[in-house]
Amino acid sequence: MSDAASEDDDDFEAEVSKDEVAFGPGDAADPQWLVDAKIPADLRQKYEIYSYRSAATILAESHPEEFADLCEALRNFQITEAMIRTAGGNESDIPKLLSATLRPKDWRETIIRGDLLVELISKEQVRTTRAGKAVFEKRVRTIRREKYLDGHKVDYVKGRVAFDLEWNSKDQTFDRDLYAFSAFAQTGVIDVGVLVTRGASMTDFIKALGPALTKAGVPELTKKGEPRPTSAKYGASTTWMGKLLYRMNAGRNGACPVLVIGITPRCVAG
């Protein structure tokens, strides 16, 4: 593929990506008063928080232990500008901050796998009486679809609560996460999911940072030898609140209640 064709593809993807953004919760979201009633004020001040299908109520009222664990992890969560600017920070340092609180409290990476068993129940005529009346019996035919569910993974599961973090992946990762949440919920494994991502307010904050850093801590350079802006690492088609709300408003979480949490500049150490 020529460089010109590649640039055209990038421009096309960027243009399409602009249409797949929501700048606030839609009609499918729970009212803000419900979030205010169930989520502690200090967390609401630190994060953007939205609830879908009564997720905030289910989490706070039905799963107090797991809710307390998550509140503690979110209170402890604090990133630095260096983490944001450094290459690979989204793959190591930032998730480790949450793991430090959750893993010791038995939040485990979990994969769901299962076969689908389908019964076809019919009524079959087996004979006719001397009086001419038809006699029927029930017939059952079984179909098994092996590995109907296979490989759906959630990074943190405890009890009947699922939790995941997407800081800076491709935005299609949200579809994978929400499908996994839905599969876990439909099979009765979880009651509610919690998904954390980069909040909308982080966009301008990141634009104001210095150049991106290599893992060695020195400014990263472009092919032209110029400092690469940190914002170049956080494109429009990566995981952030606008991309997640677009999917939540469209109902891609299925029947699974989901609490959506956005990381804001208030999570960044001064």
C-alpha cells in the first residue's frame, strides 16, 4: 500500500471516528440523582461517573464488600504526568495502581466458557384410539453447541461484580469488554459491571503536557527529529469516555448493569 493510500485510510478512519463519540449520557442512563445518592461525594468529585440499568444501586446495595473494595481502589488511584507521557505507561504502571489494591482482596482475572444446550420439545402423534381420537406424546430432541461461550475475559472479578480498566487501547476494546460483561451477566455469573476509562476532561489536560517520553525518560522524537507531542499517543479512536458513552447510549452493554467511571485531571498528582 502506498503512503498516500495509507494516509487516506487514516483520514477516513479519523472522520468516521468523529461520528462515534457521545459527549454525555443518553436516555438509557440512570438519572444523576441516583448516582449522587449511591456514590460517595469524594469519588464524584474525583471522577466522571455514570450509571446504566441501576448499576450504582445494585453495586452499593447488593454488593457492599465489593463496592467498598472498589471505592478504596479509586480513592488510592493517583497517576503522574510522567506515567501519562511515558510510552507503554497504559500497559504497565497505570493498571498496576489498581491491582495493588484489588488483587490482594481476591479480585481475579476470569474467563467464562460454556456449551449451549438446546432442547426442542414437540408433540408427536403416536397412535389413534378405536374411537378415532389421536394420542400424542412429548418428544424431546437435544442439540449441544460446544464452546458457545469461549474466551470472554474480565480482568477483575469478585463475587458477582466485574471490573475493568481501559486507559489507552483501541476503542474497539470497549465492544469486547461490554460483550464480556453481557455474557457474564446473561449466564448469571455477575450482577453488575464497572468500567473505568480516560475521562473526557483529560483530553485538554494531555494536550498541555510536554513531549512524550521514552521508557528511558527522555523526550520521544518523530521521524523528522522533532519532539512528539504526548497527545499524539491519545488519538480520537482510543479508549476514552466519549467512545464509551457512545456505546453505552446505544445499549451495547445488553442486559448487564454497568457503572461507567472516567479518570479526570484530579487523579493526577500535583
